[in-house]
Amino acid sequence: MVYRDGLRMGTLSRHPETGWRANGWLDLGLRWLLGGLFVLASAHKIMDPAAFAKIIFGYDLFPAVAINLIAIILPYIELTAGLALITGVYPRAAAVVLSGLLMGFILAISINAWRGHVFDCGCFSSGEAALWQGTPGWMLGRNGLLLFMGWSITTFRGQRKIVVRSG
Amino acid sequence: MQDLLKKTVLLLVVAASLALLVNHLSPHGIPLIGQWDTEVGVVTADTAAAAVWMDFEIPDPQTAKQVFDAASALFVDVRSQDLFDEGHIPGAVSLPLGSFESRLEAFAADVSPKQPIVTYCSGRLCQDSHTAAQLLMERGFENVVVFIDGLPGWIENGYPVATP
């Protein structure tokens, strides 16, 4: 068992770990990948909140008064947490935020797959977004993988690389 | 744990504040509450646009049928060519929003700017007919209205449907 400098503090030092769970470079890679994907995903939602609101409406899960607010705020949560993860500002908290979002996405997709709800308004303007979203199976698989990455970052026990503000 | 919760909440507050600020300042910004009730009209995040649209909307299938029976207006179907081929309002012209630019020239060559035009798409969940109406007006067509219930509303009332 090798104690590293970063592990000699707080409760972490009682559970020193080696292997991939304590590999700082792997953690950095996962942070950049997960953070980068969320930053990219937020971009077109931020550019066109009205179109994103229509997609949220299409899920048929949210009250009418909440739809625009979700469309306005959700992309910025993705952007902020994504950038925080990349730059190393509260990386653990950022991973918790993104994991929470992913669990929400998985729940929403699962509910609609279970009840057979498919939103097809026959619109040209929403076609592109639908294409980007893909089938429920693909979306669940992708989000499941991303959630695993989020969990790995959240429960990381080694010395993180590139951290501006820890936590 | 408490520290993690504090930082998580901090990230969320920063994100929400930034979102509301940018939305307020951005030309792409939307109102905090949208129009998502199909009873009221076409669903949209942008209530300001919806208020403007109301001035050039045919708000129910019965009125659309009267316009149809008067036989002076040209119905323009802006759904995809595939959907048009499956069925459309008799006499309607296909001008899919997806290939609007490429087909507009041919359309404009055939149709007078004074011709009354009624655009329609797939009903109140669909804004394409509004977008098309706006583009037609910008192109110089002077008399364009939108039949907001579209083909679904038309069929629901048992009105005739043409298939090529």
C-alpha cells in the first residue's frame, strides 16, 4: 500500500487506494471527457432555447409553467458544471451535479419508453433535435456510461490533477 | 458531506443566475413562462411571437372550411413531401419548409403576390406553418394566413382529404 502526499489528509488517508480508482490522470481524462461533452451539449440549447423548450414540452412530464424555466436554466447548469469539471473548480461537486442530471435524463427517458410515449409533432423544425437524441435504447446506454464516469469522478480517492479549487 | 452539498448548491446558483441574466439580455431569450396549452393555440416558448401570430391565424377548422369553400384562397402544405403524398387538403400546393428556399422560386413564378394564401402543417404542436407564412410575407406575398389546426384538425372534422 503506497501513501501519496494527497492521501495523508482527512478521512481519505484511512482508505488509501491504488489502481484505476486512484489514478489522477484517468480521473483528469474522465473529467475532460464528461465536462467537454456537457459543454458541447449545452451549446445548441443555449443558442436556441425556444427549440429546446419544445423538446422538453414533448417529453410530456413537466407542468406548463416549468417548461421555459427548465429550458433557460438547464443548459447553463450543464455548461457551468462542465467547465468546472474541466478547469478543476469543485470537481467533485460538479460531478455530483452532472450525475444528478444524468439520473434525471435516464428517469425521464425510461418513463417515456415504459409508457410508449413518443413525441412526433410532424415538424421540420424539431426534426434535427430528434435526430440528435436517437432511440431510447441508445440514449439510455449513452447516459448510463456517462453516469458511470460521473460516479467515478465523484468517488475518486487519489490526488487529482489540475485543480483550481478542490471539493 | 456538508461541504460537498454547499459547493454543489453554489454551482447550481451560479448557473441559474447566469442563465437568467443571459436570457434576459439575449435576443434569443424567451419569456419565463411559455404558451403550452393547445386549447389556447399553437404551442410555443415565445409568447410574444404568439401574440403577433394571432393577427393572422385561422383559429378553428370550421373557419378554414369556409375559406376552403369560398375557393379563392390557395392552401399551402408546408409539411414534408412524404406526408403531403399520404394526404392533404384538396387543391393544396406542397411547399415543404425543409426545402423552402429551393422551391420558393418556382412557387413565386406561379403565384401572384396578391393571391390569398393559407399555410398549414401538422396542427397546434407545429410552428412550421407560421415560419412559412412569415417567409412568404418577407418574399412579398401580401395576404397570408395560418390555419393553426392543420391537417389533423381538418381530418378530425371529417373534411375531404386528397391523395395524389
